[in-house]
Amino acid sequence: GPVDICVHLQGSPPASAHLKAMPFRATNAMADRAQVDQQGTKKGTLPLPLARPSKSKSILKDSSNEPTKEESEGKPVPTPKCSAPKPQKTAAPLTPIQAMCINQTWLEHTKRGRMMAMYTAAFAASPKLADAIMRDSKAIMLQYCKHAGGEEDPMAVLLDVQSGREREVVVLAMLFLTRHGTADDCFAVIQQAKDRVNRCESARRQAFSFLANEGARVALCPAATRPTQWDAHLPDQKVLLAAVASDLRSDGPAAAAVAAAGEAEQSALQKVLECCESYLDHHKESAFTSCMEQPARLLFHLVRNQGDRDHVNVHGLNGYMGILRGGLGVNFPALYLANDPYTSMGCGDHWRGLSQVAWDEFAKPENFGKAFEGMATFRAAPFGGGEKWAKYVAHAPAGQRGAGGRWVRGNAETMERRANEGDASYSVYLDRFAYFFSKEFLVRRMFETVNSEANPEHAGFGASCETLFTVYRANAEHKVPPECASLVEHLYDDMLLTLDVDAAHRFFQWLGVLC
């Protein structure tokens, strides 16, 4: 069905030429870095010898207790002629792609994929469900809108433009939200639909994705339960939970360790992985915003190209996602439309058009995930730029109307294919996305975000980590000091202010999330 097609399009592409050409693979970054740290050389070469002292005759004589000929005759002793020490060779610095510390499995994984598996499991567990809700689809939609207190037209249009399995998912998501969601949950979906359903297919798919994700979220973690006339056809929640749990597995040593420990530890690992999944989905979206979407919008804004600027997040994003899918195997929470015929609208070679100074601003941690209008540097940038903003533009024609078509040369699918084949013009885009997944950028932000539990989806992370810590510290290889009674004590200094990034990195490696 159409949903199955969507999931297939999001599947992991084959390893790209960008990755194959690298002496270090992103998936093997941990082992490669360890090789460099231990030997000071690239993998596969011998360690460099230490600098040896010169074997000149005068040096050898000076090392003995016998006087030299010059000393016995009372003449000044000449300065020994020592050869200059040979410069030590050091390993070449890792490229941004080589320095990525995220496990490849987690680059490919998204929560959206798990949520779609939940809908598939729901229909499989209750054979009469699809017929029942499709027969009463309009009644379910009206009850949903009544609960939301919003207008009916956007949801009616969203329902009408879908067919097959996607239409079934729309109706079931509305039923889940009516039964388990708050009025605000339902109203937020209506607002998203209102902005998109009367536009192009790419925009409508974004509305569909938002509704499906929200429906799955409340079905798995219901805020309340209100009876409906279709409850008899709905599967037990255990079926839904089992479906999403089966698609979230650890590839690290933690999996075997907690399997031998007990059910409490297995549940804790599941919870921690769910928190990591939630964070990494957001981190990927923010990295995409900072190296693709917003730099493109800025360039179009500064060169007075409003049409492309306002379509980056509707059509252009498909081309940029294609580059990252083909080059790095990245999947995103947003649905990817490979055959979008309007890919070139809002998709251009913006890193040719923008200067290094512009990238320096987007690369700052405080600007991560921000729209350019929300960044202090660009907040006052006028449409069309001007003399003050000229330093941020390196090649204005790259952002002018029509340039996108010449750069895209097809659609998102053709861009994905070229990236997979190693198109050199895409290298800067892959490197700048990869920058946000280095150990220095990712680890602290990831741990402190999920550990704060400010996001409701991260609730329970701290307690689950403490349960896992009893297993983690039992392994002598982790070298946990005996005085550390908790994971937080192990990862922070005595004042609990400074995170030990290396120790946190090792914990995430053990979980199988980072490499």
C-alpha cells in the first residue's frame, strides 16, 4: 500500500562512494580513533620510531670520562655538530565524516519508522478494524474535530486526498487522538493541516506525517481514555507496545549484559534507547536546519529571491534530504518525497553562494537548529542584503532564480543517486552535516538534554540509567571508581558541574548508540 511505499523510500541506501572512499568509515570510527591514539599513525601502518641521538664521534667521546685531545692541549673544545632532529610525522586529522561518532544504525533509524510499524501491527491484530473505521470515516473525523474545537475543512481535505493504507492510517490516527489525546493535541494537528492540505503533494505529506506521529504518540502514552463506539475493534495496547519495542534494539554490549541481568534492566535499556531515539531525531532535524534549510533560505533572502526562499521547507528539503540519504545513509522524521517534480524550488548550491564567514555563524553551538531570523547575526538582515551583508555572500548567482534547476538537474531521487556515487560537489554538504555529529559537538548536548528530562518524552531517563549503571560498573573494563555510587557521580566532577565527555561517550558506546 502507499504507506509501505513511503517506508520503502525511507529505507537505507547502499553505502555511498563518499563513505567507501574514506580510510575511516563512520561505522568504525571508534576502532579507527583508538588505532590513531595508540600508534599516532593511520590504521595499517607501523608506529613511528622515537627520535634517536646522533652517533657523531664527538658526542661519543663526550660521554666518556677520558679528556679529549683539545682538553689535554688546553685548547677550546669545539661545539659538537649534532644533526637536527627529524620532525615527527603525525596522523592526518580526521575529516568531519570520519569524526562522526554516531552508530550508522542510528543515522538510519527514526521514530517515525517505528510508529508506522505500530499502525501495521494494529491492522494485522484486528482484521475488522480497517473496514469498521473506513465505513465510519466521516463520523470519526467529525467527532475528532468536535473534541478539538476546531474547523472541519482541513481534516476533511486531508482525508479526501489520501487513499489505500494511508487513508486508513489517517482515520485511525484521528480515532487514537479522539480517544486518548487532549483537545490541544487535536487542535495542533488541525493547524498543521490547515497550512498544508491545500498546497502541493509534498506539503500534504508533511501534514499526514504529523497526524500519524501524534496519533501513535497518544496511543502509546495515553493522557486519558474516552470511550468511543469503535473501541471493540481496537487492538490491546500491548500489541502496539510490542510492535514498537521490536524495532528498537541495542547493537552494543549492553544488550547481552542486561539480558543476563533481568527484566528490570531490560526495561531500563528500552527506556534509555527510546530517549536516545527522541533526542537523535531532534538532533538530526536541527543539524539539517543549520547546514541545509536555513543557510539556503539566508542566501535566497540576501540575493532577493523570495520564491525560492519560501519553498525551501516545502520542496527544496527533498533535494537536501536526498543528498544526505545518498551520501551518509541518513533518514529523517519528515517524509521524503523522492520524485517531487518541484525539487529545484528552494534547492540550490547555497554553500557555493555563501561565504565561510556565514558557515562560521551557523556552526556556533548557540545557533544550532535556529532559523536565520532567530540568530543575532542575521536577525536584522534586510531582504536583498546590502553592503553590510556582502561578506556573507561569496557567489550571488548561486542563489538567483533559475540556478536551482541547473544544480538539481532532475529531482530528489537523482540527487540521492549522484550523492551515493560520490558527486564531489556534494562533499561540503556532507561534511557540514557530519560536523554536528562529532564527539565534541554531540555527546555533551545529548546527555545533558535527555538527563534534564525537560522534554516529557525523556521522563524516566535518569532512573533507568541508574538501573543500567549497576550492570555497567560491574564490568572491570569500564574502570568505574568504587566510590562512584551513581552514573552522574561517574560522569561529572566533584561539584557535579563539568561533564566528562569521554566517559559519557563510553557509556553511549556501551548502549550501542554511539561508536
